[in-house]
Amino acid sequence: MKAILLKSPGHFERIDIDEPAAPGPGEAVVRVHRVGICGTDLSGYLGKMPFFSYPRIPGHELGVEVVAVGSGVTNVKPGDRCAVEPYMNCGTCHACKKGSTNCCANLKVLGVMTDGGLRDRFVLPARKLHVSTKLSFEQLALVETLAIGCHAVNRSALTAGENCLVIGAGPIGLSSIVFAKLTGAKVIVLDVNAQRLAFCKEKMGVDETIVLNDKVVDDLRRVTDGALPDVVIDATGHNGSMSNAFGYIAPTGRLVYVGITTKEVTFIHPIFHRPEGTLLCSRNALPADFTRIIGLIETGKIDTTPWVTHRTKFEDMTEVFESYTKPETGVIKAVVEV
């Protein structure tokens, strides 16, 4: 059976692996149809993702078809099309008992700490499958990306009428924009890439965009009537951006880190103390986020049409993948057709 292995940073290999075993109790065998490429995959390729282990079969944004199920499985059946919740949690640790399965002490994320979906078929717990009778495999592969933004906005407690700044217009920033807009907040996007900001304005319908400059605070005051943003969501994973973000919030504002860096983040304490700021981190997503997102796409409240800018066949992925790390490629979201 074919698979793609990231043997070490920057080094893919096409490999042959064994067929998956028959599903055990509570398990399902799935056939992979589409795999989304996101910042985690790019960071893993570049050796910058702190949770990534090598060698690894990547792929955690998945649109799959159920092939077989084990005993006791009632939520899916062969032939079902599903999005995959790729966070393999233990169910017994403190976080899991609290319902915070995204923060499981023994968490293994598909394609990051355990092998993922860049292969024909594999076995996983059936409870991690979220069915849709309407969505395409490509749409289903976008659900996990959207779930990251959904959870980040939920963490922020953003409400209608507030100002929300999203820093970073990559896929995770875009998913945060989607859910910030759904709250009725005013959405501002900050990025270094004017092309991506144009995409946010034209395709995503954001209220304001700002190209990174040395007068960002002045620009933010201008578009928020002097108040600064009530919520700042940093989706860059860049320690410099994450450090600067402490100075962007309004009084009683909330700063949410959804991007991850391996480097030190620093700030001058009075900058964040003065407005009585709150710092939050957002990790992964929850099962309810997947259910909600599938429903929102099915009912047309989320339009996934603009998202996928690049598609590649499984056989060509290793040759084109490096181009996805380069901003000049213009990639918003790439999808692999398995």
C-alpha cells in the first residue's frame, strides 16, 4: 500500500506499507480521499514544529470514506463520507475527564505524533469520525482547519460589536476570521503579505486590513475609533509577532495565541497590565466544533469555495510540497488528492 513518509525535515520518501489490520471493537478502517496541507505540515517539513516527531506519515486534515467497522460501532457505517477529528486522546487523564480532550496528557495527533493520512487506508477510533451526507471529500478535509479557528474564537469569548484583530492571514488565520465574522464582530486582519490581505478583503469580506509597518498601533486606533481591538488572535506562530501583540489590545482585552513558536515570547509588563489584559492559548479543537462546522457548511453559512487555491495528485506531492512553503507561490490552502 502506498504512503508518503517525512523521514526528516525537508526529506520526503514514497514508501510501501502493510495493509491495515481488520478493525477491532470501536474502530473503523477508512480510505483517504483528500488531505489538506496546513501550517503544521509546513512547519514539520521545515523542522519548526515543536510537537512533530520523525519519521512520520503526515496528514491530519482528512476527507475519508468508511470501508469497514468493528464491533460496537454505531455512529458510522461503510460508505459514509467523514471528516476526521485527528486528536487521539486517552479518555482517562485529568483533561479528558474534564471534557478538554484537546489537551489530553497523552495526546497523539495524527500526522504529527502518530502516523496520519498520506496513505491509502488506515484504522482509527470510530468516535473520531464526523459524518456528512452532503459535503465533498475536499470540503470534509477543510473541517479540521476551520475547527482550529472555531476553537480560538470560542476561547476569546468574542461578541457582536467588538473589534477583533486577526494577525496572520494563513489558513488558521482565515479560519479564525470565519468564526469572528459569525459573531458579528468587526474584523481586522494584519499581515506582511499584501496579496493575502487582498484575498481577505475580496474573498472573506473582512472590514479592514493592515500591512505590517512601524505604526501598527496608530493604524489600529484609526480603524477602531481609538479603542484598539477587544480581541487579538495571533495565528502567525512567529515569536516577534506574538510579543508585539501584547501592545495591541483595548482595555480588558483578550489576546489569544493559536499559532505555536519554539522561541521565546517577551513583553514589557505594564503594556499588558495597564489594560488589564487576559492571555489565552488555543490548542486543537473539540468534537462539538466538528459537528458545528459540518452543519454550517451544509447550510451554506460557511462558503469553502475560495479556500483551495492549489491541488496536487498524491504522486506529485513530494515534488511540489516545498513550493508551498514560499509566500510567492500564493498558496492559501493546498489539497492532496489521494
